[in-house]
Amino acid sequence: MATAEECRTALESLTERIAAMDAKDRQTHLLDRTLSCRVSDLDLTFLTRLGPHGADPIKIADNGAPPAQVRFTADSNTVVGIAGDPHSFMRAWLAGKLKVQGSVFDLLHLRKLM
């Protein structure tokens, strides 16, 4: 089981990749959306906002915070694994290790980033 700090670091590595994208690509592929990642075995939810500007810093969601527009749920090892190999996102989802909730439109845009 990975720690909360390892999960935060993993998620930050993903958002850093987004920040490093060409500004024009970000403008094309990123809609202004809130994203959360619930780490089920740690009972923590991380939250950020993605948009043409890149990504806001990762933070732990407060209790009672409104649900994010796009929500991911996975255990800590899956979160760290996906960050290490973003191409494993689809495999984790198809294997049932990653749950994704959001509009089809949002998911199609995010798919282009993986």
C-alpha cells in the first residue's frame, strides 16, 4: 500500500506533465474542469482543477466539498502505478482497478491527454 504522500507526489507528476504541454495543446484539449482522485484504501480524496492554464496544485478535498466534475477512484498502488506509466490508465480502467465518473464529453477530452 502506498502512502498519502506517495499518492500526492504521483498525482503531482501527472499535473506537471500537463503543465509542460504546449500552451496551444492545452488550449485545445483541456476544458476548465475540477478533478478528484479518491484513494479508496487511504480514505482520502485529492482535488485539482485542470484547464488551459494547466493544473492547480493538488490538495486534499475538505469534507463536504462539492463533487468534482470528473472523479477517479482507485487504490493507492494503482494511483502510483498510473502516474509511473500513464499508458496503464486504460488497462487499470478495463481491469476494474480504476473507476471513472464524468460526462462522456469530458472523458473524451481527457483521453487525448493519456
